[in-house]
Amino acid sequence: MLPGPTPGTPLTPPGAGGFAVVDVEATGRSPWRHRVVEVAVVLLDGQLRPEAEFCTLLDPLGPVGPTHVHRIAQADVEGAPRFREIAPRLLELLAGRVLVGHHVTCDHAFLDREFARIGVPLPPVPLLCTMRLARDHLPEARGFGLAACVEAAGLGRFPAHTALGDARATADLLRHCLGAASCPPDDWVVPLREAARVPWPQLGRARSRPSGEPVLLVRRDPLPGLHPGVPSVPAAESAGDPLPGFPVQSSGPASDRPSDRPVEHPAEHPFGQPREAPEGPPHGPAHGPAHGLRPPRARPPAEARKETGAMGSSA
């Protein structure tokens, strides 16, 4: 399994290259109508070595959605930052890197919409999908959800449907697939080169709120024993202190909530169907080259009309 970052390891400067493995938990399936309620980023360098981690719960400014899936209760996000408060740091973490995820178009779509709500367009960043990589280089998997792929790769258990747990497992899966003899170097060398050329916007960090209160990150404690090799460290010290000067408070161990089993995290995701990608072409001006991806299946008009109403609100 992916070892934890060495305490005190500095973050790679923006543009230095590498991979940003991301996972989001959301209040629903639609990036256009629902909000991100937890986000995690695991940084790997160009040789797939771990550099740092970032994770926080977010206040979605509305209902948190399916608690039975992501195990985030409304009380857990009280006092958590809003997306716009952590957006500057996310931009710094993602800059110059290939964006990686399991069904990455989904995670990218949610991030893209959250940044769009605060008036910041994401650049055309290259995407790398571990689901597609697993289809090519892990044919023995019983399915291609995250849990099935992790199991087939022999990577052990992980706390599914927690953003940091899924991001760590996806990073492990990325290393496994890219290390396979069947994986040509161009599957990841080319995206790295493309990512290094992408210009990224910058935002000034919000150290405090208008009330003068500090911006606190709120992190769910990782489940003990589910990530062999990852040291259990206090929340305020985890991730190599990715936000110097930003206190981190814990919402308590995720094991207080149901199920620490590796729940399936497939393309059909928590709700039995794929979380939506944005409307329109998948690789338009706002999207970079999508490596290891197949075009998403278009939803029939009747299916599109079944969407529920919005549960979030404006940023």
C-alpha cells in the first residue's frame, strides 16, 4: 500500500510535475446541481513516489445528501470551510500535475463546477483514469469499481467512500497499473509532459473569515488498520502540513459510522448509476486530453428527466 508522506516533507512547487490523485464525496450525482462535501488530494511525483496529502470536509451550504453512502452527517460539516475558502490551496496542489481519479471525469466535473461557481475556470488539464487503466491492465478483476480493482491488485482493505481513503486506494491502484508489464510508458509519460505546459490561475489565500475567525480544515480521521504502512498521525500533522497556518480539526474517526468494509465504488457509484459528467462534449475547451478514458455513454432523454432537484445552493 501507499506509504504515508514523511513528516516535514515540503510540497512540490507549482509546475514541478507529477500526479494529483483526487476524490470527492458529493451531496448527489449531478455536478451541476449538487455540491462537493469532502475532497482529498494525494500528490505523487513523476516517479509515483508520495509527496503529500490534503483532505477536508466542506460546508455544501445545504443538505449533505446520502449520509448512508458517504457517512457524513449534517453536524460533521458545521464549521467546515466552504469550497471558495480552500480553492486557492487546491489550485496550488493541482498546478502542473496530471489529474488522476477512478472514473476521473466525475471527480473532474465536480471540481470544475465548484471552481466555476467562484468564477475560476479550470485549465485544460490532462486526465488519467484508473478505471480505464484497470480494464487494460487488470483483466482478472471481478468488476471495475474501485473496491473490485483494489482487491484484484491485492492492495488490501481501505475505508471506501471517504475521500482520503478512496484517493489513497486510487494512488495505490495507479502505481500497480503503471507498473504492469502490459502498460506502455506513453500511458503516463505523455500526460506528464502535457501537464507541465498547462498554465494555472492563482488565488490569494483566505486566512480568516470576515468575522475574524480562522479558516479551519475539518478532516475525518482515517480508519486504523486499513492502510498498512501508512502511519497514524494526528490530523493537524497529517498530509505534511499542507496548509501552514491553517489549523485542522477532526470530526472523529470514520469508524464511528457504519461499515469499514471496502464498499464497491464502481462506475455505477454510490447511487446505482454513474455520477453525471457535464453536459456537452467531454473534451471541449475546459478539458485537457483524457488519457485512459473511453467516451461516456450518452444518457437517454427520458433518463435525464428523472433527475432530482438541487440540494445545494450557490457558493
